[in-house]
Amino acid sequence: MVHTCVVVGCRNRRTPGTTLSFYRFPRDPERKQRWIAAVNREGWLPNDGSRLCSTHFISGKQVKNPRSPDYVPSVFAAVSPSQETKQTSAFECSDKQQAQVEAATALLYLQGQVVDPELELDQDKTESMSSLSSSDSEQPSDSRAQSGSDVDASDGANYEEELRALKEENQALKESVEKMSLTEVSLRNDPAKVRFYTGLPNYFVFETVMWLLSPHMKGDKSVKLSKFQQLLLTLMRLRLDLKNQDLAYRFGVQVSTVARTVHSVVNIMSTTLVPTTVFWPSREELRKNLPSAFSNTLKYLIGVAPQGVVTFVSKGSPGHIGDKELAEGSGFLNKLHAGDVVLADRRFDVEEAVVARGACLKITGVGEGGQEAPEENPLADASMERMWVRRHVERVIATVKQRYAILNGPVESPFTAMDHTANMTTFDKIVQVVCALNNLCISAAPLE
């Protein structure tokens, strides 16, 4: 069926091969009245056959979102009152002629295609009227064509500039609409918008959730919202606690559609997303990812020579073991000989055990009698030297941990398993190995 655009001055028709779209007038009374006002034909009302072509919309198609500029047609060419009157009369004349032809055809069919002389006379009169109207309208058309040629000639210089300005304005409007809308493109390019509307950190996480839920969501023509819109609407409801009426305005749907969508997507997320992300982890996973505040620590006693070489590594002990207990139980004291000097800090209160083996314990930074050595005391210089040696010890330990990051933890569960043959854990062996490897490197304290 051939449809003609009802806008005065628009000659677009629905013909085979045309790329234009022709839209019915909306059923919604408020929107329909706005369309009628936009067409601006005095005393005219649309019927079921009235159509409006897509050239009267900014984007080339109508949009059902009330916030879009294409919710109502807005692109109309200016028509002078005289031209509008003439074209309106031409439309009315054409409608009358079409009605007469249809009536004559129906009458012929009812009479068994018997031609009545009076009917022939009426048809002759109709044809005469039609030809007369055509001849009458040809002359103004010629005059209009001539006038139009003059106008085109005078405005030809400004045509390209006006066209460019219109294209720029059209592009600006499209970008403005894109920024105001909640589309996949707008969210993909704006992580802040994703966080605000959904609570998710970025579009990649949103897309991952979409990928997980998509097989269980409806996306056929019976559903007014796409899968993307269904998930976005639901997350906006959860994130911002927007009312159903607000979401209905934003997405251009009914309130009942919003309610059904939220319930449907929440049910899908409950059966699909929750089992995937909320689960009871295994004991191994808990140990591997346990925060440092809740984890057990391993303590090692390391002996370092003044030159920075590691000379002793104990087995690992629980973190709650005291330093004195660790020193006495590690086997370190068994390595001492008479005349040896051990430098330690205040935490290692093992002087009695060291003296019993004929060695001497020096607490770094402390003079005789446990008092701070005064500057005029000759022992002050020795105390300062011991402090420098202590710094070398700390530097060696820090170098080992920096060079072999496995010492910084966390210690994985398999490494804490006891090797009963060697009477030590795998991690004890690792600590000894990395200290041995460190001894192959440049010493932390230069040889004198």
C-alpha cells in the first residue's frame, strides 16, 4: 500500500525500494497531540492511514524515550501561507478524485460491470475536472519552479556553509543524547558512570556478570528491554534504590515491566551469580590467603660473621616462642667455644648459658654494668663498633629477604609439612638454601 507523508510540503511516499520509514501516529493521547501540533495543519486530524516519514526526526527515526529529542518530530521545512494553502487544496482535490474513482469502481462491480451512460458522463466530467485541475496547477508549478531556481541561484553560495553547520549541529545533538543516555558505549567509555549506576568497579566486571547471566535471560521480541538494559535497570534499582516509576521513565517502559524485570533478574542472579562468588573455601585456600593479622609466623635464629657471611640457621619455630627459648633450643650455643664473643641485642637474655661455655655475650649499645657508656669512657668506642656490626647483621638479613622474596611470605601449606627423615620442614630447607646462595654473593660487610 502506498503511503504519503502528511506534512505539508513533504512529497515523500512509500514506494518499492525506498529507504525511508513511515510511522503511524502514537496511540498515547499526550504524545499523539504533540505530533499533531508539530505537523501544524490547521483543522486536520490523523486517521488510521496517516503516516509521518523519518526525515522529520533528527536521527532519522522515532525514539520512544521521552527524554530523547526524537520523541516528537521536529525537522520541518518552512512553508509560506500561500503555498501551504495551495498544497492543502491540492491534497484535498486529490483525495476527492481518489474517492470518486473508488466509488465508480465499486459501483461497476456491483452492477456486474454494466456501463451506465450517466456513469460514463460522470466519469467524463471527473476526467475533465481532473485535467482542468492539472492544467490549472501546472502554471503555478512552473512559476514556483522558476522562482525556486532564482532562490537557489541566489543562495547557492551559502548552501555548503549551511549544510556544514547543520551537520555539525546534528552531530552535537547526537553526542549530547549519547551522554544523557545509558547505552553500552557510554558505560564502556566512562568507568565513573559504571561505578555510580551499578556499584561495580568498571565495565569489564559488568560485562563479566552479563556474560554469566545472559544464557538465562530472555532476549526475544516479546521482551521490551534488551539483556543489557535488564541487568542495568536491576543494578540501578539495587544501587540507587530508584522508584519503579523513575526507572520506567528512564527506560521508556511501563511500571509493571520494571517490576517484572527486577524480580526476574534478581532470581537469575540468586541462582547463578551467588553460587559462583559466595562459597565456602577449602582449608588450603584459607591458609594460602589468610591475612597477616590471623596467620602464624615462623621465627628463625640466624648467626652472621662480622664479614656478613651467614654462619648459622636454626630450624623454624612458632612466632610465640621467646628469643631466649629459641636461642637455647636451636643448637646455636653448642657451636660456641671458649673465648668467643657473641653480639646480640637486649632480647637475647642468654648470658648465663654463653658464659657457661667460656664465651662472652655483648649487648650492642650497652656499656659495663648495663649502663649507657659515657662519651669519656673508653668502652664507648667499643660499644659504637658493636652497634655498627649489628647494623651489618640487620643488613645481611634484609638483603637475603630482598634477594629471595619467598622469605617475605605467606608460606604455603605444602612447605610446612614435616620431613621426618631430615626432621625439618621444606621451608626450613628453603631458608637454609637461600642463605647459602646469599653467601655466594658480595658480602654485606667488607673485610678489614
